[in-house]
Amino acid sequence: MKQSNSIVMTLLTVSALTAAVHGEIPDDSPVRAALQRAEEAVRAIEMIPDRERSFENTLTALDDMRARLEIDTNVILFMPYVSTDADERDMGERAELDVSSWLIDLDTREGLSRAIKTYAETKPKLAGERKRLLEHTLRDFRRAGMGLPPERRAELIRIQKELAQLSIDFERNIREDETTVPLARDELAGVPEEYFENPNLRRSGDLLLVGLSYPQFLPIQDYCTNEQTRHKVWLQYKRRGGTGNVRVLEQILQLRAEAARLLGYAHPADFEIEIKMAKNAETVKKFYRDLRPLVRKKALKDHAELLAEKRRHTGNPGAEFYPWDTSFYLNRLKKSKYAVDTEEVREYFPLDRVIDGLFSITQYLYGLEYREITGEARSEGIPLWHEDVAVYEVKDNATGEILGTFYFDLHPRPNKYTHAAQWGLVQHKLWPDGTVARPVAALVCNFPKATADRPSLLTHDSVETFFHEFGHCLHTILSEARYYRFGGTSVERDFVEAPSQMFENWVWDADVLATFSRHYETGKPIPDDLLQGMMKARYLGSGMTAERQFFYGLYDLNCHLDPEGDVDTTQLGMDLWDPAGENVELYDPVPETFFQAAFGHLTGYHAGYYGYQWSLVYASDMFQRFKELGMLSPDAGMYYREKILSRGGSMDGIDLVRDYLGREPNMDAYLEHLGLELDATAR
């Protein structure tokens, strides 16, 4: 929407700014009581006389308010992602919209902005977290539009609230997508027999209605010998969310561009990246320009190897290689080249054993003790939203102090979040009276459930995913940040993945895996030859895998570079794939796909998906200390806990890394992580 000076616009301006001043809260809001408490706290801050204003009664009080609001509302806002109750999901979405709307008003609130400015103008001598809290608060008001004239600020408020609703719609459409692919049993040749015992696999007569959750989608891509079946299922996977969600996304992009323009930014990417490590879109572009030629060399080798394997397997010397071939032929190469049968590997990773290994490693490294309290939680009325959920308490061995709590929700079900993620439901905070808000985290995954005659068995990739998400969990739980604003994972978005990515390395160490991998029937450890084959196969396809991440990162970035937000999001994906264009990956474009309709990161990581590869640079560099001191070295673990995990966002990410490393970070370890040769050009 363009700016308007009409009488209608003036009335909208007055209405929006009045709502911001008075903090109007809908009578029927499911979080009305929490928002009222927050509103009262803000008014108390605003009413303090200028001469009495201090850090404690202004900045600390504001941090207290935000912390209490999140703690009061976090569970209901989490429910849309995990609840089986449609009414509860709807209530959570309504609550999310009400909280978002109130916070948008808060960030453009004249009285509060004036209070913070008045305190800042006293030029207080602050250091550490206190200085950082003031700087970030002033920055937030600027980025919310407090420097704009009232009518433009009112327009920005309207845009932000519309974006909040559209983002909720976009995510709901992904969660509630019920696409299935009707397939006959003989179309699924090669898929393990266990697949057909999945209780969530629906049937219609002789047809199987294959869904697109990981436990139903991935085995077909990994094992199905029928290429047409792999193609059909992959195609539907890349159409999740539907064309309706494409339209929602394109509305979102236009509104983001409008907001960036109002705030004086060239495009949304510069607005979003300003507060990240990279600082601006040009730095991200350069990151990819420098990296892509190095990785392309490995990707070309990978592609040639996979194409040759497909031609051997099919007997067709002219066969072409497609995206739905990748997992299947990677598995064939693992077996033929490294004697690694991925189905055999799964038998050594029953979920319970993986949890035992994950727990024993992290407890030993970081001086912790975990205790399951699921039964106690149920008896005490602590929210457990599903029978699959387990809850654990974390204790510090050195002090005996309870540090926090985490939930596990590990299996798929209808309407649940479809990937794997960690939610920081409560962040660490030191309250003014000296008490502590103990962190609460929730791990939401989609690992297969046990069947009648088999426990839940994880692929090695799933074990890696589990370790990754638990890395986020530890980042939340082990925080010692004083202010809620900087607790746990409240770091720059392009650094937040580093602690979780670093922890993936433990599943690529043969000695570590040997400590917990056991056959689900015999209890025997994983054979040495199989273990060594897995380690040797680590870099199989690594160049193409990295390019897949480049594609997502560049797609997300390019969605946010147009000043008008005028983006044909489907054509953009085709252009990035096109060999005559960007050629980000070694596949030709696939017609009738619109993966972006289910690319959930576009509403959370927008213009920030590059952060997965960016943070992997730092994760790889930080990991070197464990390689030197030992993967199970408590000295290395406690040093990492002190220097990175405990500090949360209390320092800039680059300063955290420099302090941890004792030097400037570099890219050598990252290139090695991708299996690239470290020659002079790579440096």
C-alpha cells in the first residue's frame, strides 16, 4: 500500500497511535490477563518522574515485564505446533496474534520511548550487559519507526500487524497440509517391510495413502527402487502448502518491502541483516561469491559419481540425474563403496540407546545430571500436551543447583510441527530480588514410533538431527545471562546455529558412537568395519549437500532484495536452478513445483537462512578445541560451557568466538568439514 494523506489515513493514524498509547487489549483475548499485567508494568515505567529515573526502574523493569509476559504466555503460544486439539491450536494462534499486536504497539509507544531516551540522555556510565541492554533497546525503538512522523509510523504499525497475521496463516497452512500420494504396494519396491507397519500410514482399499511426514517421505527417497514413485512423492513434497500459501508468501514479501522502505532501507534484506553478524546483504552476497566456486569443484565430483552409479544401476548409459535420485543413489554408493547399509545402521540406533548416549556424553562434558520427572509433572499439573511427551530436570553437579527443564516430543502426529526444532519456552533471567527464572526448552522432532515388534530405530542422519537440536537445548538451559533479553539462544540469528552445528560432530566420531550404539535385538556394539565405513562415507555427496543449503540461503536472500517486494517466488526458484542463470545446484529446474509454500524458515529466518552456512564456519572452528583435547574431555566441555553456552547473547557473536578461540576465526576448519582440500586457493 502506498502512503496517503487522505482524511481516512489521518483517522487511521490517530486510531493506531491512540491504541499504542493506551495499550488496548481485546476483551476476548485468551491472554488478556497476561497482557493487562504487562500493560500495567509499562505504565508504571512511563509514570516515573524524570529526576527519579534509573537503570533499575526503567531498563531492568522493562526487561522484567517482557520476561513475565513471555513466561505467562509461552505455553499457549507453543500449542499450535504440538497440540492435537483444534480449539487449543486456534486459541494459541489467537494468543500469538494478540501478543504480537501488543508488542508492535509497545515498540512504537511514545511514553516508553521517551522514558528510555530520558534515561539515556543522562549519559550513564554502564558496562557489560547493562550497557548492551540500553543500546539494544534504543536500537529497537529506532527500527520500530520511532523516528518517523506519526502518519508514517501508523502505516508501519498497520503493516507489522498484517504481517503477524499472514505469518501465522503461512505456518498453519504448512502444519495442516494433509497431502497424500496414493500408491499401490508394488510401486514401493525396495522400501523396508517395517515401513508398512507404521500406524499413521493410511489406506484406501488396496492403495496406500502415503503422507509427507519424514517417517513416510524419507524411506521412499532412500530405498524405493521405482524411480517414478520417488519422482511422484518428491513432486508432492515440493508442492506442500499449496498455491494458496505461495500467495500468502508473496503478500508477506510485499509488506516487508513496504516496511523497509518506510524505515529508509534499500530492501528488507538490509533491514533484517543489520542486527546480525553479517550486518548487510552485500556481505552475505560476498560470502556466497567466495564460497561457491570452492564447493562447486566438490559438487561436480559428487554429481559425476552419482550419475555414474545411476547409469550402472539402470543399465541406461544416457540416464539423467534428478533431485529424487539423490538419497537413493547416495545409499547405493554407501553400500557399494563403503559397505555401509543404512538399514543395517539403523538397527544399532534404537531411540532409547541414542537418548542414553546423548545424555551420558553431555552430562559428562558439561558437569550435569538429568532426571526424568514426567510422572511428577503429571501429578503436579505441569502442562504435558501429549502422552508421548517426557520432561527432564537438569542439575549442576558442582553446585547441586537445578538449572532448568526440557521436554521431549519426538514422534509425528497429525497437525504437529513437521520438522525438528527446539523452542526456548523460558530463558534464564536474574530477577531484582535475586531469584532466577530457570530456563525451559522443548525439543520437537518427528522420529518414527515403535512398532509391534521393533523399537523406534533412527537413521544416522536422524541421530545427527537429534544431537543438533539438543545443542540448542543446552544453549537455552546453560545460560547465565543476567537479563532475559540476552538469555540462552537470544544471539544473532546467524550465530544461533553454531552451538547446535558443533555438537553434530559427536555423531561423526567412531569412538563416541561406539559408546552407545547397540543392536536393538542382540545388544552387540556396532561392528568396527561398519563404523569405519560410516566415517569414510562422511564426505560422500558433501559438495551437493552444501549447494542445497546455498540454494535455500540464496533463495531466501533474493526474496528480500527487491525494493518493492515484487517477487514471483516460483520463478525465482527456477532461475536459481537454471544452468543458464544462477546455476546454484547441478539440477535442472523441475516444473510444477513451489517448495517455498512449505519453506517455514521464510517466516522466522527471513533474509537469514544464510546463517546456517555462516554459523557453520564458526562451529567448525570452535570444534577444533575438542579435536585437540578429546571429544569427551570435561576440560574442553566446561571451557565451552563457560565461554559460549553460559553467555547467551550478552556479547556480540564475533566477540564470543574471538574470546573462545583466543584469535580471529578462519574458514579452514569449515572447508575441511565439507571435505574440501585446503590448498592455497581455499585459504
